[in-house]
Amino acid sequence: MSVVIFDNAVILNTKKMKYYLRQEQIIYVESAGKKIIIHTDEDEITIYGAMKDLEEKLDKGFYRCHRGYLVNLSHITACNGKNLRLDNGDTVIIARDKLKKFIAEHHNLLQ
């Protein structure tokens, strides 16, 4: 995985381009086999790697709500117990066993 994170900056290297982001620009991260799709407010960036590696590098403002999704808690607008709605209009699944911890972490972020 070619991701470098320092302070709030994220540098992503793909085969074609180098991206410079702030962590708050990342809305959510999606796992698609050996690929990771990083959804931002402006783009979808695909890199190769393991979701766990990226999860360990990002700050505590991100939550692994499902094996296939890592969400930025500050971009969540609604939760119905099965899905999370994000401020870009997308919805992602929240695993049943992750719901209780999600509620606690999201509540802590809002305080």
C-alpha cells in the first residue's frame, strides 16, 4: 500500500497520480477485493492494499462499521440500525455487532 500519513495529511500514490488530502476530506473507504476505494468529497481514488493497514494509519475519527467499510464519523448524517447515511448521499452497511460501539464512538465525537 502506498499511503503516507503525517499529522492530518494523507498522501496516496496510484499508478497514474499522487493525491494529497486532509483526513477530513475522506468520507469513507470501501474494500473491493485487493483494491481500496477512497471516497472523498471530490473524487474516488483506487489503490491496492489491505483495509486493515489503512485503518491502522488513519486517526480515531474513522470507524470500521463493516468488514467492507471504514467511515469518517464526521460525515455521517443518519443511522437506522442497519445502514449509515453519509453527507454525500451514499449509504453503507453497519454490521449488527458493530452498532453498539458505533453509537458510543459517534456520541463521543459529537460532544
